[in-house]
Amino acid sequence: MKLWLRVFLIGFVLWLASVAVTAWTANSNLVPTVVLFGSFLVPVTFVVWAYGRDRSPQVTVEMLFVAFVVGGVLGVLGASLLESLLIRPSIIMYVLVGLIEEGVKLGALVFVTRRMVRRSARDGIVLGATVGFGFAAFESAGYAFNALFTADGLSLSQLVETEVLRGILSPVGHGLWTAIAGGVLFAARGRITGSVVLAYLGVSLLHALWDSMTAIAIAITLVLTGLPWQWELLRIGRVPNVSAWQVHVYTVINWAGLITISLVALLWLRTIAGRARRGREILSQ
């Protein structure tokens, strides 16, 4: 059995056990265990998987650990400080959040790899993904912790639902976007070139579209199925009731959008990895 699969299965069993014991005993002291296992399981698994792929000897376990922890923490702290300046939700806010979070993750990647002598696109992909997954793990822990608190007290079910959803989506989120930016940055040998700037803007746009997909799906649903009285309520600032059919349409549009964004990012990453592989083959001839 491959190492990454063992890590995932062992972690998954321990997480299930933590959830079960917490639910059975109602012991709030176990909540941090549930939060940490659930938030870090998928990101750590993907980092272990990436480590087992093609990489240079410079990418050591120690460097991956530093990239995951230091890069992740620096990214979360930097993003939180800058995003605190954003007040009103809007399209511009989503764009700025994408630019901020992708910028601080890229900056964290540059910081933790500042002493690397030689850089390759493949190493940039692995280390970029590691920084991104570190960011995702710490961010997910925050979301899971917030989901725990409800008006009726602590809700273990909401915590678990949040962790499951973010765990499913995390492979095509922060880790993927920073892997793309890291691959392009390292292909440019760490220099800020036009391709690096375009990659940064591109992943920031993917990030902004991902975050705003709920609002986009609602808008498209209303354009396609909205009734006059619903538009009138929106015009005066009230939220209208929606039909079951509109909920289904919204769900389909939302997931279709997320899947499309993920496919675009995966194809982009595959292109970068393919170029890196062909470059190595040419040099080896």
C-alpha cells in the first residue's frame, strides 16, 4: 500500500473515532482533536502524495514541513490582516480577496524557498501545492471551529459537515492554485516575469470566481427563473422566498461552475507539468 494511502486511511479512521467518541461522551475537550484531524487530513495526504512524485533531491521532508506549516501560517495571517480592510461584500471584494490570498501564498512560497540554489517547475508545483495545502488546512480549521457554535449551543454535526465539504473540495482549491503559480515562478527561476504576473492574475481570478460562485449561481437562477414579484421584492431590498425548482436550478449551476473552474485549473497545471517534463527530456538527450 502506498504511503499517502496509508496516511489517509489511518487519519480517516482516527477522525471517525474522534467524532464517534465526542458524540457519545459529549466531551467538549475532544473537539480540538476533531477539528485538527478533519482539517489537516486531506491536505497532509496530498502533500505526502506530492512528495512521492517526481521531484529533485532539494525538496526534502524538512522543506515540505516548513512550506506546509510556515507557509500556511504566514499565508493565513497575512491574508487575515489585509482582508480586514475589506468591509462590504461585492464583486470587487471577491477579486481583492483572490489577489490578496494568492499573493500572500506566493510570497510565503518565495520566503520558505529563498535558499534554494536551483529551481525547476516540477519543484515549484510540489512546493507551491504544499504551501497552498498548508493554507487550506489552517483556514479549514478556522471554518470548522466557527461552524461548531450555533444559537442552540455547540453543534458537532455542523462541524463535521463543514470538514467533510472542505475536505472534498480542498484538492481543487488552494493547493491547486498555488501549485500553478509556484510552477510558473520556478520555471522562471524565481524572477518576476510576464508569465509569472499572468499566472498570479489567472489563479487570483480562478480564486475569485470560486468564492463568488454562490452569488453568481443565485444571479443566474433569478435571471432564468425569477418571477416579477421576486424582482420587486429584491428592488425594495427584501429577500424573496424561492421555489423548490429554483433551489434545484441554483444547485446545478453552482456545482457546474465549481467543476468548470476546477477543470480549467487542472488542465492549466497539467500543461505546466507537461512543459517541465519535455524540458527535462530535451536536456537529458
